Amino acid sequence: MSKTVKKFETEVQQLLDLVIHSLYSNRDIFLRELISNSSDAIDKVRFESHSNMAVLEGDPEFKIKLIPDKEAGTLTIRDNGVGMTAEEVERNIGTIAHSGTKAFLTNLKEQNVAEHPELIGQFGVGFYASFMVADRVILVTRRAGHDRDAGVRWESTGDGSYTIEACDKAGRGTEITLHLKEDLKEYLDEWRIRSIVKKYSDYVQYPVVMDVTRTEVPKGVNGEEIEGAGTIEKTEEETLNSMQAIWTRAKSEISEEEYVEFYKHISHDFDKPLKTIHYAAEGTSEFKALLYIPAHKPFDLFYPDRKRGVQLYVRRVFITDNCEHLVPEYLRFMKGVVDSSDLPLNVSREILQEDVQIKRIQKNLVGKVLSTLGEMKEKEPEEYCSFYQEFGPVLKEGVHFDYANRDKLQELLLFESTTTEAGAFVSLEEYTERMAEGQQEIYYITGTSRAALEQSPHLEIFRKKGYEVLFLTDPVDEWVVQGLTEYAGKKLKAADRGDVSLASDEEKKEQEAKQEEAAKQYGALLQFINGKLADRIKEVRLSNRLTDSACCLVADEYGMNANMERILRAMNQ
Ligand code: ADP
Ligand code: MG
């Protein structure tokens, strides 16, 4: 491969511009991003080596080396991880792989990024964070197990294009050299580097090392100073991080800040998590879990190719960050780590899908998350509301899909209603507790927005009787009410269906009498309208449900309601 100059994808350049011009509030994180990439790359080669020792090329001592060079003004990050082929460099570094990113960038442009740098943190700038501190970046890499002349050299100044060419590289893995910006040479300082590594990358599983030179006064065999001996310089490779996997430590020994930093490390989120769940499961399934509920929804929550948030480890060895069955889809917003003691290290993707252990772990995780949410709802209602506003629509999918946990899930639901103010919620429990006298059923109405529903003529009679009606405005609510037909022995009924009966026995008799009379009076008219509208509606009938409006459309008890029809139409059904 001869040296070629290539242009970045438009989106990559946009991202680079954002990184370079808007995201300097916390430049230190560039090192965390690069160390975390190196650590991921070592995870990968370690995993591959379980089935193919040859990829280690006789070098099983995994490490990440930081090499500051004051004369050259460069900081190099070198790893003996899996490395990349030329094709992989192009794919991973020159383009943006996740389709959601494009939508995210478009979204960003509409907001003022300079004022809200945290927005970009939701996305995680990864490798491109290098350009926050460097005006020239050189990446040299070679895929583990390939020949030494299969190396690749990539270089860019971050302004539109990069070059890529073949090169020789003796050791496997990746070496990234940052030519630091003139005013940022502080990142070459030993103590600066130490403190950044300690703060952001302490729990990285592999040693992050650096050559450290100390001047010493030579000492005699008994430690006594030798007169006139002068000083000597001694250089040693020192490990800067403790490498303690945070989830294996006792809760009482972990500070709030450590939990938060670890969250940021695995989630790429700039914000603190809303909730941290750290526990050890014992019994049929033994594992440790450190899980987080983010404070805000990520931009790709509804994209099918989004990354999964819970990583699987086996006895502290990273296995995968893409285990579908670890947490169900409706908890896909969870981030964290699960470390199992039961699974074999060489577990494959296929085995993971079938494994009963994984199913047990999932069951346990779901139980824990749901009970934590339940507790939050009881004890920290404001936090829970904020969680619900972000992730409610996802959680609700569970009512439809997770039959076994429906009882727990229904307690976690919140709705706006004719009684709540906009933005405030009522739970089903509260609803049933405050039901009006004589009210037998739980009423709801579905639609696209609260404002639209408030105008509905269907609500007139409910208002008159003082019955609360839930507003169901999420598209997923249609599935919720299909899954949830009853709560605490009370049926859930759509307020716009034909079969709601709101009258007491006495009222019913009175109404029947009235209706008979009206039928006599209006019989001919009804027949006429029915005839006119025959191919559009099922029937026209007299109603008691309206108090102010002249007429309204109702769905039949077993027919589809108007909102469901709208949704299906939107989906081209
Ligand atoms: P992310 O880590 O979230 O995937 P990054 O921008 O940090 O995003 O990295 C993009 C991709 O580049 C990585 O997924 C990985 O495939 C590749 N990559 C980055 N750094 C390294 C490295 N040190 N060794 C091997 N591959 C790397
Ligand atoms: Mg990364």
C-alpha cells in the first residue's frame, strides 16, 4: 500500500470540529479515552488467545505504556492489544460506524454546543478526543498474529484529511503519538500524567506504565550514605494504576467519586449516573454486578444498532459488551458490568445465547433492577419521576414482553391524567385509592398529546361524574394496555370504547325510558343518517355519554381504537 491521502467522512469532520473548537472544558479525558481503547484492544487479543495462542506472538505480558518525550513535544500511548488491519483503520478511524451518530450530529447543530459541551459527551468522542490536545496525531498499528510488514501508519492534523500507508511494525498492537499543542505541553509532566491516570483509569485491568527517572544518592550495604559519591540517575518502569476491578471491592471501600468515574469510563457519559446498584449474587448463580441507571437517555435509545450497555466478564476477564441475553430489551438503558464465576472463560457467542447461567443471571438482574426502581418510587419519588420521564417509554415495553414480571412492572407505571397537572403523574395504586364512589373500572384514553386529549368529547361524562381518566400518550402505551387488562381486580377500560357504562341502576332505568322516547322521536332521523353513512361507520346511535358536544365517534368494544389505527397506519399496516 503506497501512501494515500483520504478525506474524512463529512460527519467525522463535523465531529472533529466540535471536539477541537467546543469541547475544551475537560481536556484531560483524552487520556482516558485512549487508555480505554488500548484496554479494549488488549481485552480482544486476550479473548482471541483462549482459542489461538499464536496471536500473542510469545508476548503474553499485556500492558499500556505512556511515553512522554519533552524534546519532541510528544506523548505516545502504546499497547500490545489486538491492533488493526488497514481496512479496520479505515473503518474505525476514518468513518463513523453507528448510524445513530449522524442523526445525533444533525440534532447537535440545532443546539448551541459551545454552551452545552455535555451534549457531545452523551455520544463519547473516543479516539477523536486526541485532537483536543494535539494538532497532529500519528497512529501506527499491526493486527496481532499478522506479519511484521502488515503494519499501517495513519496520520492526520484533524483538518479534513488523513494519510494512510503500509509500514513495518515489530510488536503487535497500536501506538498513538500526539504532537501536543504549543500551550498544552503540561501533559508531558510526570505528575500531571500520574494524576490523570489515577483519576480516570485506576481500575483499568492492565498495567498502565511509564518510565520514571529518579536521582538518587548511592548508599552503602547498610543504607549509609557514601561520602563524595555524587548522585546517580535510575530509570524504572512504574505502574501508575492500581488495576483493582472496582466491582470486586467491598462497597464500603469505594468512594462516590470512584463509582462515578467508573460509570463515565464505561458509559462515555459526562454526567453522573442517577443510581448505582452494586451487589453480589450467591446461590444458584454466583456473580458480581455493578449497574448504573443513567440520568439522561442516550441519543440512540431507539436505534436498533445501538451498543449494549452491560459488559460481561468471567472472573475479571472481559468477555463481551454485546451479550443480548444479559438484560432484556426493556432495560436496555442500564450500564455496567456483570462478572460471573460460573461461566467458562472460553465461552463463545453461540453458547452465550443458549446458556442457562446467562438466563439465571438475567432473571436475577431484572429482579434487582425492578426492586431498586420500586424502592426509588417509594422513597425518592422525585428521582423516580425524573427516571420515568427519561426511560418510562422503554420500561413500559416490559409490561407487554415480560409476563413473569408484570406484577412488579405495573407498580412502576406512572400516567398523567385528567386529575394531575401536566408533567405530574399518578400511579395505578394511587388511582385506585382515589377512585370516586361507585366507580368500578380504571379509565384511560389514548392519543398523541395531553393537549389534544383534553379536548376530547369522550371525557365530558367522566368529568361530570368526577372520574379520573388516564392520558396515554406514548405510542408504546397501546401495547401496555393490551398487556395490562386489569389492576387490583379493576378492569382497564378505554374511555372512547362503546361499552363503558357509567350510570347507576337508577340512572340506567331513567335513561332507558328517555332513550325509548328519543328513539321514537328520532327513529326516522337515525335511519336516514345510518343510510347516508353506511359504508363509513358501523352504526349511528343515541348516546348518554355527551353533555356538551353534539356527536362523537366511538370504537366498538372489540374494534381497534382510533389511536391504534393511527399507529398502524403510520407503520403502513
Ligand atoms: P469506541 O471505543 O467507542 O468504539 P473510539 O473512537 O474510541 O470509539 O474507537 C473507535 C474504534 O477504533 C474502536 O472501536 C476500535 O475498533 C478502534 N481502536 C481505537 N483505538 C484502538 C487501539 N488502541 N487498538 C485497536 N483498535 C483501536
Ligand atoms: Mg473508545
